Amino acid sequence: MTSTQTVVTRVVRNYLHDSGISQRSLAAELGVTQATLSRKLSGIRTWSLDDLDQLVQIGVPVSFDIFGAAINEEYAQKESK
């Protein structure tokens, strides 16, 4: 099952990779430590609605569309079994 946490983490990791921004820089933009961001990316801490809002404000492409795509992907996987 693809959770919203997994989807957000995937989007943030892709954003970091594609933009060349470091975890430390993104953490500073989010107002958290690099350690906190690392814990969110590793699944130790969860993404909050406030986190999602901040991510959108700084340009990370988090939208309801990505959640819909994840749900559709999960449904297709279940149907193919």
C-alpha cells in the first residue's frame, strides 16, 4: 500500500535530486534541522499538513494530483493480481 507519507517522501527526494538542493538547504527553508528532515525522509517522523503547505510554498511539487496518481497506481496493482 502506498501511503501519503511515502508519496510525499518520493516527491521531496525527487525534488532534491532534480534541483540539486541539499537536505541542509531544504531543511533551512522549511525551518527545521537537517536531522529532522532526514528523519522525515527515512520515515521515522511523519509529514504534517503544515509541512506540505511549506513544501508547496517553496516550490516542491506536492499536490493532490500526486496522491491521486499513487491511488490509481495502487488500484492498478491490485487489479492485476
